Amino acid sequence: MSGAANAMRGEAELRVGDACLVLRPSFAALVAAEAELGPLFALIERAADGRLALGELAALFWHCVKERPDGLTRDAIGEAVVAAGLAAVTPALRVLIGQILQGR
């Protein structure tokens, strides 16, 4: 898979099945996420207000996967979020939001 997340690069980890994916909020990843989800500041505001939809969370994670293994689907990421529970994936979301707000 992608290896361990590098906190110095603002990376986070997400477990999908037996794989541990590295989420990296690169410029290209965030541009793709923003094109689909709308302005990132609005996304962060929804998250802060507890109004971030499950589909939005899965989409942000999907776009930020550093290296997608063969066969990984967006639905698999969504199912992994549901299986783990929101409390378990919140640390990864927090890292991504922190990077969006602070940059490197």
C-alpha cells in the first residue's frame, strides 16, 4: 500500500479493509475535491457545524488518497468510513482540515 503517513507532510491514515491508505492533501487532490464539493472553506464550516455529509467525507478522503491500490473504489472508502464509525475517522479528517487551513 502507501506506507505510513508522514505527519510532517500533513498526511493521515485511513484503514480500508486490510489496507492502510495514506491521505495526503496535495494541491491537486484539494483542487479535485473542491471541484466536486465546492469551496473548501464552506466544507470546513459544514464540518465545524456538524453538517458534513457522509458522501462529502468519503469524497474528500477519495481525492486525498496518495496511492490508490488496484481495485480500490470510492464506495469502498465510504463503506470503510461507515464500518469504522465517524469517531474512528475523525482524526484523519482533523489532519486534512488542519492542512487545508494551515498549509505546510
